[in-house]
Amino acid sequence: MSLFGGLDISASALTAERLRMDVVAENLANAQTTRGADGNPYRRKEVVLQERAGSSFGASLSAAMGGGNSKGAGVEVAGIVEDQTPLKRVYDPGHPDADADGYVSMPNVDTVAEMVDLIGAQRAYEANVTAMQAAKSMFSKTLELLR
Amino acid sequence: MLFDTTQLALERSIEGAGKRHEALAANLANANTPGYQRVDVDFHGALASAMGRGEESREALHSVSFSPAQDASAGAVRADGSTVDVDAESAKLAANALEHQAAVQVAHARIGILKSAMGVG
């Protein structure tokens, strides 16, 4: 468990941060979409992250052998939820989806907030890549003991 | 006895640094998890108390275990209650990797001394 545990933990974070970037890209792509999959205007999606419980074989084994508890098995995506904040109402009577008063419900996507989320996910990704590189160099240093 | 207490302590500190790296990597992995409480492995403290046992320190070093514990002293750095400061975690990670490297190099040098004493180095 111990030798590659650090890499597994960082890898779980890379997966999670990459999904956050994917969801931000989807939000940005659909910032003007008035007809989503369900026919209603697109709603901003958000990734919910949670701590991953050590349920892998290695974690269970090390816990059973008294090698400490199995805390810190990385991160996982709990789900992707829709942002339920109100949709933006834009006056555009010529729009095919305008209501009787001439207002169109536009997605509740704030492009500036999405860009900030994108940068946050990108920086978190980089931090975890650094942690992975540190783990890699630690392993190769340990292997030097054999020389 | 071929390997003395110091060599054993070096081996255990290499293992402890590995465990601490896992804890710090888990903190970085959960940098965006709401309400996450950072964990840390105090392998210095565990090793120091094992080393301080005098005659029994060898057995104590053998049986010392490193387990991650929640860091209750860390204050929340984010509005969602998370106590992970990415900069501080990165700094600790880098320092820990250097400590690991130092322990490996000293252990390597000591093995080299043994080898030349045996005439195989």
C-alpha cells in the first residue's frame, strides 16, 4: 500500500480536477443555451467533491493488519448537481423562446465565475502534479538504497 | 549485530516520511473538498519517543506505527470550513521530500561503509 499510495491519492485528485474543468467547459459552452436536454434553459452544473474513504483492497488489508487506519485515500466526485439559482431574464422579444412579455430565460451561467473556477481547478491540478512528482522522486531515491 | 539502532531509525524515518507524504498528498487532493479537515503524520514525535526509551529503543523502533491524525490546531482557511492551505501543504510536501531524501542518503552512506568494511564496496 505504502509504496504507491501517494501516487494513487494524487491521481484521484487529477481525475476530480479534470472533471471540474470539463464541467466548467460545458457551462461556458452552454452559457447561451435556452433549450437544454429537458427543453428548459440550461442550468449551471457544479461538481461536488468528497473525501474518498479507504475502501480499496490495500487500505482494507493495511487496516486489518493494524497498519494504522485507512484515512486519506484521496478525493472522489460525489456528484454533479445543477445550480438552482434563478435564471437570468433578458428582454429580447424577437427570440423564439421569449415569453408573452418578451423576456427570455437565459442560463444562470456567470462566465466570469466560470473562468475563476477554471483557474482554481487548473492550479489545484498543478499542485497535485507536483505532489506526484515528489512521490516519484521519493520512490526512486528509495530504490537507490539497492545500488 | 550488523545493523544498529541508528540504521533502524533511518529506515523507520524513511517509512514515516512516505506515510507523511501520503497524508499531505491527501490534503492537496482534497483542497477543493468543502469542510475537509487536514491530516498529518507526526513521525518525528513517534520516532523521538521511541529513540528516548534507552535499552528498549530497538524494540520500540520496531513496533512504532505511523498513522495519520486530523490536525485539530489548523484553523479554517476557507469559508466552507476547509483547513487546507494549498501553499502551506506544498511547502510541507517539499520539505518532507527533502527529509526523505536526506534519510535515504545517510542510510545509503552507512550501507556503503558496511560494504567497504566487508570488502565488497
